[in-house]
Amino acid sequence: MQELITKIAKEIGFNDIKFIAAKPLIESEKKFLEWRSKGYAAGMNYLLKNDPINARPEYLLENAKTIIMFTANYYSPCPPRPSQEHGRIAAYAVGLDYHKVLRKKIQELIDRPELEEIKSRSKFFTDAVPLLEKSFAKKAGLGFRGRNSLLISRETGSFNFIAEIITDIEFEDSKGLDPDVASLRSAPQDDKIECGKCTRCMDIC
């Protein structure tokens, strides 16, 4: 089933698919709460809930065993500014609403008759719940956290949407994995940042 999910997901437009244990990311949760306590959430009130589920998949699906992580590349050339009186549109906002696009893709995946078991024993999300998606994606090996605060894939860069299926099915790749992951990194202070000496995103910002 793992090979079948990967094959179908790539056919319908996902770039990379990884399977990891649905265990809490304790260190990431700690870093998130520290970040939040400093007021960095600003007006994003959905990040201020008392009982954060951000790093705990079992709060989203009882008896969760596996998270299937997906990335979909959205890179497109930056559209020209029509005049100096017009602003620019972020690349991820050019085109259709990515929430709807990714939900449709995941739905297409789990609606396959051969994946009926996944459909009946899972929940799927794409930026729809306060889950630390980038931390789980990093743990899964889909990329690293860059100075631009995004997940950077060595193959497709940082132009990647993230989606996930949480299931109570245990897959071979998700067995026995360490439940913790390297903490959310506060670049550029982190000397382990994998961007090396590159600061192009900071400079342009």
C-alpha cells in the first residue's frame, strides 16, 4: 500500500511523499510555545489557543500511527507589476486557492478503490489545522528550515505546499522512528542552518 500511495500521489501532482511515525514533536512544541510567548503570533489568534495540538497528531486522530507527508511545488514566474501604483502578489497566491487544490488532490488519492482502507482510517489536512507542518515535513526528510522560515527542498527549493494524511495504519517506514526532531530553528542565529552563508532572502526582504 505504501508503494501504491506513493505512485498514485506522484501521478496526481505531488512532488514528494514520505511516511513517518505519528508521534509528538516535543522539542518543536517547546520552541513553538516560546515563540508564541514572545508575541510573534501577532494577530494570528488561531495560534493562541490554550491547548495546542500543533505537535500532537493524536489530538487530531485517536490512535494515530502514521503521518503521510506530501509536498506539491507551486513555482511560477513572478507576474510583472502592471504599474508603480499596483502591488505584487505572492507566488503562492497566484492562481487557484491552494487549500482547495490540495484537498481535491488528496481526496482524489483516497477515493481510489484500492485505497479504501486509508480513506476509512484517516484524516487529511492542508494548512487547515494548527499543526506544525514544516516541523513534521522536516522530520520526514522533505527538506530543511531555511533563513526564509520556509521548508527548503534540495530538489524544488522553497516553493512547496505541504499536506498530510494522519492514519491509524502503521507502515514499515514509520516504525521505530525517534519521536523527536531537531527544534524549530531561529535562523539566522542558528549556526547549524543548512543555507550556509547565503542571505539572499534576508537581503531582498
